[in-house]
Amino acid sequence: METITPAQLRALAAKKSGRRWSSAKKKACAQGHAHPSKTEAAVCDRLHLEARVTEARVYTQVRLPLLALAPDANGRPLYLTIDFLVVRGFSKRYIDAKAGRVSRDWRRGKAAFEVTYGPIEEVDH
């Protein structure tokens, strides 16, 4: 039986954690927000430029309950986090930055979200 050093154990744990389905690299946008991907940072920059012109408000990492799905065993609703919410007057746009692959749960979560809140725009820059 082989023994594993603490350094090897940490390296193995680091490989297994995180989003293996994604190759995203963290990046900050021009506003200084930390984003999990370059695509999301680019979308953030574009949305903030648009917001200045249209006097809209941009919210990042908005967590909303999925009311179309049954709650968990403790009665708490399941949630979906949308990358951006743009509000202008009474108008709302839900925007998610996507480049390439998406997680397995995204399509189901998106469908449940859209039943309650309306369409999600998937943008790639």
C-alpha cells in the first residue's frame, strides 16, 4: 500500500474540487468586480456602458428562488443565481454570460426560472 504525503493529498483534493466541466479563468471587470470568467467580465463591462447611456441599474450575481420546483425536504426553495439583472424603470432583463459548455443542471434550472420570472438572455460577449 502506498502512502500519500500531505502535499500530494492537497494536490489531489484541489484537482477534484471546483467545476471540472468548466475551464473558466477568473478575471476582474473595469468596475473592479471579481468574475469567475473572462466572458462574464466582458459582459459586465458592456452592460455597465449600456447602463450609463440608458440610466439603468446593473446587479450582479442575483440569487432568485425557483418557485416552479418543489422545495427541498426542509421546505426551503431551490435557487438559481443569474449573472446579471438589468433594471430600467419597470423593465427587467435577466442575463447570463455563457461561453462554450454549460453545467448539467443549467437547462433544468433555466426552464424553472423562466416559468416564474420570464426569459433569460444568454450572451457570450
